[in-house]
Amino acid sequence: MKNEIIIRKNNKKIEERSPKGASFLYDNIFGRVVLYFARKRFVSRIAGKYMDTKLSCKHIDSFIKNNNINMSDYPEVEYKSFNEFFSRKIIPSKRNFSKKDTDFVSPADSKLLVYKIDENRTFTIKGKTYTIEEILRDEKLAKEYKNGYFLVFRLSVDDYHRYSFIDDGEVLSTKKITGTFHTVGPIAFKKYKVYSENHREYQVLKTKNFKDIIQMEVGALMVGKIVNHNITNFKRGDEKGYFLFGGSTIVIMVKENVIEIDNDILENSNKNIETKIQLGEKVGKKVVK
């Protein structure tokens, strides 16, 4: 399966193919038997435990090579486990985090798709219709986001896996929802409602410039853990947390008439093309009334 992506910094279009292993798991009858067990929480925990060991370091060099990771963005250190490598910190000067109050920015290096939430608080991804209620498991909260935006920041294994707060503010509430662990790659969306089935954690954030937003971290196939820091008050660009091994997703929900999404991202999203962006990069702006 092919997935189209626009690299924003040079407007180059690339095609991302689903990994062979993912194709086996989701398109093959025998693979789906394996998938039944692979997406269980205990399997991700076992895989995560292994990735915390010194033995797992043997996978690092081949992982860097196979995924074309630019290691010049990261400090030269000796990693004690694969998870330590996977959750590595970046050299701060390698990312330009916008400080402009009216800029709505990306919380992570990722591939972005934006969906408009309709009057009934629904939207559609790959033919699957979602309701905000089923994603949040909170009907009252969901009502606040009708006609707003649902922004999907998909992190693949080659991305930097630490993520940040996009504005100054405070945490109002936190909710964890236990679920399964599908891949967040496009191949899974044909058969499963990933964002309402996968394990996820979200916080309602009172922000300085964008009212109350919801930032949600979604676990994925073989992701051992979502690690959010214990923070109540935060500044734009502060690190919010990180993912351990695997591709993952961050979702941000914004209320109606709060932001305008940049035209190129909207146009790409309307064509179902992801836009590759970096941590702190502007993807929209505040609506000034």
C-alpha cells in the first residue's frame, strides 16, 4: 500500500510504502491471526521490556541505516538500550520553534492531516466515520468541539519521538483510555477505527492564545509506553513527553473559529496527502476578531 506525503520544506512529493510486516499482518489471513495477539497490551509490554535491555542495542545501527535517520541532529552519546536511542533528545538548534503568539504550531516532527469536525461532531478517515464522543469517551466535552478541527500528527519510526506543548497554559484534566495497539500507518485504517480503538491518553489544556484544546497521545503497534511528564503549568515549546519504540500519533482538537489552518496543509489534507513537518513549525494561525 502506498501513501503520499508532501515534504513541506521543499514541496517534494514522496510515496511511503507500508512495511512488509504490516502488509502481512493486515492483508494476510494468517497475518491477522498473528495480529490478534500482537496488538494485545501484554505483547507491547514484553517488547518494551526487551527494548529497555542492553542486548537491544544491537538493533540501533541497522535501524538508523534502514530508516535513513539523520543522526547529525542528535548529540553523540553511547546508548544503553534501544529505547534510550529511540527516545533520544535532539540538539535544540536543529528545530526552530515559532515564538509568535498567533502561530499555531506542530507539537512534533510528524506527517500531518487535518479534518473538519462537522455539526454532528463526526468526521471521516479512510471511509471510517468517527464521533468525537467515541474518541474522548466524554459526551459533554465532545460537544465543545463541534465544527472545530481534528489534527492528526503521525509519527513514523524515523521521526523524533519527543513532543511539546504548543502554547503557554495549564493542564485542566487528564484521561487515560485502555485500548488495543494497531499500527497508526494508513494500512490499518481500511479495517479498523484506530483512534477510537487504540490505547490513548489525553489532556485538556487551557492555552493563552487558542482557548481550551485537547492534546491526545495515541499508542500504536509495539509501542511500549506513552511517557507524559507530570506538569501542571507550561510554556510554549516545553517538552510534554515522549514515546518509546514504534510509530505513534498525536491528535490535537481545537474549537470552532479559533484557528485558520495554512492553505497548503488544507489542500493536501483534502486530497488525503500528508504534509511532513517539524517540531515547532507553523501550521496555522490564531483567528483574530
